[in-house]
Amino acid sequence: MLIGIPDTNLCDLCFSCVAAHDLGGEGTLMFPMGKSIYSLTLSILLSINISGCSTSRNYTPPLDIRESATVILRDPFEAAWTQSVRAIGESFFVMNNVIKDSKVINLSYSGDPEKYVNCGHLAIDVKEGIGTTTYQFPAARKSVQFPLARGFRTSVVDRQMYLEARINILFEELGKNETGVKVVVQYMVTRTGTETVTDHINNRTLALPLPPLTFSFNTGGTDSGTSKTNLTCRATGEMEKALIDLLVSSYTQ
């Protein structure tokens, strides 16, 4: 325990450049009157050699993959179209438009992105005193909570990922008994959430919104956002595969 600072955890006394002004501090910390008033400048704290809190992030980007997004159905167009519309109507995808003249079926999906989108892998190392805890998770996971150590402040991040996908299934008459099908998906992934920050010096807590991030890309493409760990998101190919498999299993043998 440091002299003159009653009952305060060493972890809360570490200075972190990340946290120096995250709650609007002015560089001089005032302790509450109930325990006497202590005014310590950051330059004094920096000269104290103690083991404290820190957070580091490690990011592994997604691997490149090739999505299988086309198939040839061994049926004439009329039969392939009818069977496909029926099969998709019984699936969990939302059917928005069915335009036979244009040979296009438009669908949508909203919800958990993890199965359909790969945004790489995050590892958060949180050092508290002499111990370090690592929190690992896929960056596309729908909901994750993890702590951060920020010197005089600690926080808990509640991180949310959400997917909205727009899907076009394109049909093409290739011959008397052949119909080509191509699946094109437009992905929009949004990261939102909150960071609940506790200031142990001034004994206050604030819930701060995370800066929103949006990733938009099509089948075969990628998109990168800007944050402390620059994320890259791409399709896993599972949505395209699920639709191709659905159509193949439904057409007339």
C-alpha cells in the first residue's frame, strides 16, 4: 500500500496513457473528502515503480476462402424455378421479391453473423497485478463481454455484432434441361455495444457507447473497419452453400 492513500488497490493506481483522459480528467486527481483530500499529479504517479494494470489486444485476420456460389440444375427453367421457389419458401430465409421475368429471387437474412461471416479472431490480454487473463473469441461473435484494465479505471465491454444480408438468386436458361443458378449475397455487419467504466479514484461509473463500426461486402469480397484493432470481415461461404444445397435437393431428378 502506498503511503497516504488509504485502502486503495495497487491496480487502481497504475497510470495508463489510454485512460489518462477517457473520463475527462485534467491530469490532477482529487480524492474524496471522506478519506481526506489527496492531489497527486500524473508526473508523480509515473515515477512510482509498481506492478499494475494494462490491456493488450492481438488480432488474427480471416483466411481467404473461395465460396461455391454457382450450380447447374439438370432441369428445364420452368421446373427448376417452381421447385426453387417452393423450397426457399419453406426455409428460414425471408423471401422479398420473386421476379420470374427477370429470373431473380430476392431474399434477406437478419441475425447472428458468426456462422456466415468471418471477421478474424480477437485475444484480449488483461493484466491485473501479477496475473494476466486472456479473453479469446471470434470477432464476428454475436455477443461478448470482457473487462479492460485502464490504470485508474477499469471497465467492462459489452460488444454486439449483427448481420443484415440481402441475397439475389439469379437463374439462367442454359439448355433444354439445364438451368444455371448463381447466389450473390450483400453482407452488412454492424458492431455496437457499451463500455461501462468505473473511476476508482472519484468513485463514479459511466456507460459509454462503443463507436459503431459497419462492414459491407459482397460474396467473394472483404471490408475493413478502423478501430484499435483494425478488423477485416469476409463471408464464410456458408450462406451461399446453404442456398445451393437447398436448391440442389429440391429440383426434379
